[in-house]
Amino acid sequence: MESNSILNQFYEFLQEDLFLSSAELAVVRNQQHSVTSLTNLPMLLWQYGLVSLEQLQRVLDWLDHQTLLNLL
């Protein structure tokens, strides 16, 4: 399971780069208990209509970048 630090960075990215509001993020946070991995969160964002396909790609790119950083 991912650390809270990565999750916090992820939420910060969503708010600062994609301009998601706290209310929008609350939708995802409320579902988080049923989400087993940070990698599932982007699909929840898209399913709930909180991000466009373009934004979804940015989210996935961000996650890929974080994975690469953790490997170094």
C-alpha cells in the first residue's frame, strides 16, 4: 500500500495542477476505503466525471513519474 506521503502529494497535484476542489476530492476520498491501490483512484476520478480524458492522462503520467522516482 502506498504511503500517506504519496497520497497527499497526489491530492495536492489534483488540486494545484488540475484545479479540483476540496468537495470534488471528497467524492474520491469517500470511496477510498474501497480502493485498494492509488492506481485505482484515477479511474474513480474519471468515472465520477471529475476529470476529462486529457486530465486522466496527466494523472496517469504523474503516477508513472512517481513510480520512476521511487525506483531511483
